[in-house]
Amino acid sequence: MPHTATAVERATRARLSIVTPAYNEASNLPVLYGRLAQVLSGMELDWEWIVVDDHSADGTFEVIKDIARRDPRVRAFRFARNFGSHLALACGLREARGDCIAFMAADLQDPPETLPTLMTRWRDGAQVVWAVRARREGETRRTTGFSRLYYWLMRRIVGISEMPSTGADFCLIDRHVANSLLQFGERNLTVFALLTWMGFRQDTITYDKAARLHGSSGWTLEKKLKLVVDSVTSFTYLPIRAMSYVGFVVALVGFAYAGMVVLNALTGRPVEGWSSLIVVVLVLGGVQMIMMGVLGEYLWRALDESRRRPRYLIESTTTDSISTTSGT
């Protein structure tokens, strides 16, 4: 297990690990490598770049293998199937050797030129330094709207109020935080929400998120919805509590309606038409189906965790031997 960086090590020559998940980023990786090398060459530190290929369909892994042959500071791992960017981050974190670790996307929306500022805050004592988005270039209204909704949900409903309101998925963490994060073995992992929830000494800087350089994002609507469900089920039982409240209210309404029916029968009033009964049945049936769906999401995640399958499988790597063939 890598050691925790001391104050003396922070003040002298440190080792930085950059972890980058990549999916169909063959065109962006060479440009990102060039900018990383340029920025980090002027800093008093040792560094490494770990790229985790999330089973890309293009030549992403071949591109990074070629870079790794020319620069031993670059390592790459390719998943056996698509496991998602958060598990790619977990894989890179397990392989990282640095005193501090930066999570950075491969699409060049997160500028490498921000790394010196992140390192300065880390040297000043922060254990988690967030690069918070001040402005987002090249994003559609639907994307930014979904992002605002997600972070509002996490802050106001889930209860992680420390999460930046404009969002942050570019950050630098201390080795001690990394070691603590590695203790979590969740399959349905939400790395950035978990980092916020963990606490430690956290600091923020702001930056302008650039537009994607090449290609299109693999962050589909399906993956976004899964992130929302994973985030909610991982940090709160509020949906289940809300189901109890709704059930209680519906039961009260049902008892009141039953009393009205009995009263009508005793007073000799004719039975009302079937339309109102059908409406009640449909409403109750819909509420019950929604409740079953919410319970199913929690139950599925409990089953998923209990099976203890590997979180990811590594197909190949640029190193001489695969030190971690699976994530547990």
C-alpha cells in the first residue's frame, strides 16, 4: 500500500498521478499527452499518467500503447467490457503510485494547465481540491439543464450539501484520501459524490470547462439516468420513506372513501357509476407500480453487491505484467 504523503514530502519533490478514463478518445489522447508533458515538465515533481480504456470501439488503446512505448511514465489498462467511467477511475486509483492523484477526463474539457493550481492548494494542506466549473463551453441546454438538476437533487434532496452547485468532476486528492477511497468496494460507484461525502479537508478553485476537442461524448441519457439512481440509492433512503408517507395518505383516502360507500348503502342512496371506481383502481395501481419499481432498484443493488463479482476485468495492459486483473 502506498504511503501517505507527509508535510515534508508535500513541500519538497512530490509524485503526481493523473488518472484518465477513456472511451473512444483516440484523437484526443495524443493532444492531452502533449499538453500534460508541457505543463508538468516545468514543475518540480515526478509524475505518471494512467489511462483506463473502457473497452473503446476505436483505436484508443493502440494510441495510448504507442505513447507508453515512448514514455515510461505512461501506463494504460483496457477493460474486458464497458464498465463505466467511475469504475475506470477506481481502477486507475488502485494502480496509482503518487502522493496525490488527479482525476481528469480525456476529452480536453478539463485543461491540464489547471494542475499547478490544484497542486498549490494540495501543498497548502488541502486533501481534496475540486476544480469547480465557472463556465461550460460547447454544451447544449439539455446537458447543462440535466447537470443543474442532478446537482440540485444531490444537494437539496439527497443531503450532500457540500457538493458544488455548478458541478465538479475534475479534482485532486491526497494519498491518504485515495487509500480511504480504496476501502469502498461498491459496484454501483459514484466517485465524486463519495469523495464529497467522505469529508477530509476540502478546497475549491474555479475554471472554465472547455468544449470537447474531437469526437462526441459517450455520456448517454441512459448513463446519466443510471448515475442519478446510483447516487440516490447510495446515499439516502428518502424514496423508501416517501413511499411510506404516500402509502399512509392513500390508505387514509381509501378508508374515507370506504366510509362514504357504507354510508350511501345505509341511507339507501343508489350506487354511483363505475367510472369513479375505475379511476381509483388505476391511480392506486399506478402508485403501487411506482413503489414496486423503487423497491426493485434498492433490491437489485443489494443483490448486485451480495454476489461479490469483480467490479471490472482487465483485458490487457501496457505494463510487463497485470498487477490487478480484476477489481474487488
